[in-house]
Amino acid sequence: MGSPWKAIADPSRRQMLVMLKSGEQTPTQIVTHFDFTLPALSTHLKVLKDAGLVKERKEGQNRFYSLNRDGMSEMTEFFDLFWDDRLRSLKEYVENKEKKRK
């Protein structure tokens, strides 16, 4: 399994993840948003799939890609560390502002 951190190092792959956030898409749908070929897109999707960030579903000859939110848990947990600090800071700011009003 590849590293999710290395997989998202590429801006095109990050953009693909954002696109897949709204739901499952075929490679043909995804490639219209990029300036590279379908084989190049397949390589990017393979990296994301190997990193556990996307899932692939086959239906006949069609392939559908969607986000694998479970595969993002390591990154989510990491960024949550920073988000919790920001929320705590915001809470303290609002509470202090309220105390000053009274």
C-alpha cells in the first residue's frame, strides 16, 4: 500500500479527491477537468487507489471511482490536532469577549 501523504503531494491528485467528494465518477468524467490523457489519469487514480484514498467499482467494462473516507483517517486525525487547537482558541476568544462586555 502506498503512502497517502505522497499521493496527495501532487496537486492534480488533490483536485481529483475534491471532485470525488461529490460522488462517484468515471475516468472519462474526471479527465475532462485536466490537461492530460486518459492513460495519465489512470496512473494518478492508481496512486490514489494504492494509497487507500479512493475506491474502484467495476460494472461491466466501466470503472467508477469514489472517495475512500476510511483511507483518509490517518490524515484526518493528524489535521484534527490543529483544528482542535483552533476551535479551543476561538472558544476562549469568544468567552473573553463576552466577559469584557459584562
